[in-house]
Amino acid sequence: MSGRLPSRVPSSTVRRRPLLLIVVVLMATVLAGNLMAVSASSRRPAHGPAKARAAATGHARLAAPTESARPVRPGGLSHQSGAAGGDAAPPAPMFTIGAGGGAVALTFDDGPDPRFTPQVLALLATYHLHATFCMVGIHAREYPWLVRAVVAGGNSLCNHTYSHDEHLGRRTPAQIAADLRDTDDAIVAATGRRPRFFRAPAGNWTPTLISAAGSDGMVPLGWSVDPRDWARPGVPSIVGTTLAELHPGGILLMHDGFGHREESVAALRLLLPALAARRMHPVPL
């Protein structure tokens, strides 16, 4: 045979080729893994603080109101305020009182309840104080003697709807008027007195509800401090929130009915002397 034989490849070059191949494969594997991680993270649902907030609000009393039932806040009504034809808008609920002399207002919702209302009345009497009791009609009808005891203690009465309908503001004007009237009738039957105030359950105010209360001769009553005693967060939490947020002119929301209110009573026992030490004086409305 004629011709030149192919030159021999150096042995060092032959040994380097498998090593280079291994390096290339490893680099490709790492790059593919990074791409998959980026893709997966872009699809992963958010957790962390958002999930913690959701868990913390798992015991909320009700969901945020819809636009048709958004609470009215101080300083004016929502954009839905005012009646057709240019009529004047109803007044906003009362969220504060005059702050002279360190005055604050105590209010108790959802009673009367024979387990807790007498304890609240006894504590108020011990310190010669008065409060406003926002009563649910079905309870006033069932416990008229407690309604009379509230009045006998020099306290004010407030209509808090007949069955604590948190969506009453979405009902028809006729339904709203009937609910307020039935509650008034239960309180009047027990005491001969009509309530001076009306409070919407959960603070779900609407212009229609405010107008109905005004037409019935009642002042819409809000609050400025809610220590969430209804959720039973513990006595230290109720007391701490109240002392941190209540200032002269404020209206405190607490509860004496619709549930176990042992924490509310225990907190009140600590709050009354604490408020006096801070020169805040609960006054009747």
C-alpha cells in the first residue's frame, strides 16, 4: 500500500477529552437546575406575612362590608350620602364627645344578659359612674327586669336592633323601620322610656339606616375605641388596648351580652380605677 499513515494523536490529548466532556455535562446540569428553580419560584403562591395576617384575622366578627354597607366615618358620609332631589344628608354618627374634664363615655353592647349585666351595673355603682347600654330587642323582651335595673342605675338606653342584624342597613326602608320600632317597643314595655341612641351592629352604617334612626328620634352612636372584647382576646389585651387608645372625648365599646363576657367584666374591674388614675372620667350620654 502506498500513501502516508495518519499521524498519531498524543496520549495526553486523548486523556483530556473525557475530562472536558465531563465538565461540559456538569455545567449543563447546573444551568438546567437554575432555570427550573427560577421557573418554579415564579409560580409559587405567596406566603409569609400575608399568610400570617390572614391567620390572625381568622376570628374576625364579620367580613369587610360591601360598598353598599360601608361604615360612615367621622367628618362626613360616604360618597353614597344624601337623598335624591338634593335633600340634606343625614348627620354622621357620634364617634366622640366633649373632652372637657377628661370626659369619656362607656358603652356596653348586646345585652341585657342576666349573667353579666348585673356585674357591670355593680361595678359602675361602686365607682358612682354611668354608661350607655345598647340593647338587643330580643334580650330586652326576655329580661325586662334587667332593662329596668339599667335605668334605675342612671344609665342611658340605646337601640341596637331587634336581633343584632349586622346587615340591617341593606334592608328596605320599611324593614329597617320595623326592626327599630320593635326594639323600641321592647324597651318601652320594660321601662316606659324610649332609647335616646341607636347603634348599628358591627358599625355597619348606611345613610338609610342613619336616616331611619333620626326619623325615630334617636342619635346614631358610634365609638372611637374597640378593644375587641367580643373576641375574648384575654383580659390583659382588653385593658392594654383600652388604656393605649382611649383619650378624653373618646367612646369605649365593650359588651355585656351575646356570649361569654367574663373577660369583659374582669377587664372593666381593672379599667375603672385605671381610668380614674389617668384623670379620665366616664360620663353619661
